[in-house]
Amino acid sequence: MKKQLNIRWDVRDATGYLFSFAKSLSCAVKHSPWRAFTEDIVATSGFAFRMWVSQDLCPSATSIWEFDRQKPWVESGGLACDYVGRCWGEEQFEETRRLQALNAIRASVDAGVPAVAWDIGIPEWGLVTGYDDEAGLLYALPVNAGEPHAMPCDALGRREVPILSVLTVTGASEKPKEAILMDTMRLAVQHLTGREWCENQKGLAAYDALIRVFSERWETASSWNAEYFLGTYGALKEYAWKYFEKSGERELAELYRAVFESWMRAFSLLKTGGEKEDAAAEIAKLLRSARDSESQAVEIMQGRTA
């Protein structure tokens, strides 16, 4: 049997660097029966608030977190999903988990919904939009591509970074919007105060790691890496702002609007004048302003969820 969905990237991405898992999840939901969750789920799963930064600005820092938390985090936002994963040290499960993941992909595509999968073109998240059983192929849409490409089914979970991670959205729950809002704030606080696992600087501490780069050891050779981080997290902040605005949380919405605007000014400044020393100092200043606003938001959310 063969089936392929006609799907391209068509979700909000203010910088072009939106975090690949969030971008893939939002796009998958947009092309599902539950499209009303398209933008909210980026915030309600907590990803609009998550930041991970390594001292050397290696982009792989954005991929070092608990992959198996995807299912509970997404379901916290009111969606139902299936998840199949395999990490390091689980080689004995490789074939079994891969077959489980392929079955989940087929079921999702048959239902008209693409699957979110790890490392299907580059070591980032992307979408699996189809399959061809006779040819033994999947149709994969990497986050950096405009068109899908064919990849062998056997390559799933065995590519450049051989970890398996496949999430499929299967439905929506009856969770009240008020409960989703409270749990969103709890997830945000957990991450921003450093209570979610990651080997790198995370949450509010990620600001300090980035600020040091621009204020103490800026080198133009690092400009693309810095652009990646500013673009990745800057684009996420818009989802936090819009979610709180939609939820009627005026104070939090205003704080996250200020956070988003600071990140966007920093991103634009880096792209247009990052080679100048005074630009680095201004970017550090903008990040401090964003950190102060987001710290205020954390205090409010802590008070609301205590």
C-alpha cells in the first residue's frame, strides 16, 4: 500500500529558525482534525518557554532533553498522542521499536495526519508525510526542506544521530481550557527554574550563557551559531505571547510581548550588523531586558500555580 499527504511548512515562524520539534508539532496539528490547537500547543506543551544553550554555542544543545517527555507534555495541552522512542543504550529494542514506530506512522498517515519524527534528513525533527510499503519507503519532510524526499523505512532511527523518536497526534481530550492554562504555567515554571533535565544551561540560566557570549567573548566566527539560538528561541516567544493574549492573561501577554520584541531586535541586529563590536553589546543589553521581563513572568506564574 502507498499513501502520501500533500503537506508543506505553513506555520508561524518569525525568524525562520523556529525550534524544529515545535514547528513539526504545530504543522502536524494544523493538518489534523484538531487544527484549533495549531498554535496553542506550542505554548501548552511548554516548548514556547524552553531554552537550552551550551557554552560553545553548539546547535546540538537544542536536542539534549528528555525525548520521552513528549507524550505527557503534548497531552498536557489537551491533545492525545502516541509515542515510540529509543535512546542510547537500548540497542536490544531497535528492531521492535522501529516496527512499532512504522505502524504508528502508517496509522497516522492513513488518518490524514503527518507524524513528527527525529532525524529524517538532518538531525532535527521533521514530518513523515507518507509511506510506500511495496518499495519500503517513507516520505519525509525535513525542517530545512520545501519538498518531501523518500527515505528507506530501515533508516528510521538509524541515521546520523541514531535515536528513534516518533510522535503521532491521535485525538483531543476534554481537558478544560482553565486546566490547560494552569498546567501550561506549571510546565513553564518547571523549565524556566531549571527543574527539567538537560546537560546544558536551561531556562532562565540560558540567558546568562548567551549574554556572556555577546558581552565577554564575542567572535564573528560564532555569528551563525548565535543566529541559530536567537532565531530558535526568539520565534518561540511569539507563541507564548499569543497564547497568553488569547487566554485573557493580559499581564503575562504584555511581558511576553516585550520578551519577544527584545529577542527579535537582537536577532535582526545580529543579522544586519553582528560583525560590529557595539552590536554585540546592544544584543547583550536586549537579552538582559528579555531576561528581566521573563523573570517577572515566572514570578507571576509561580504565584498562580503555588
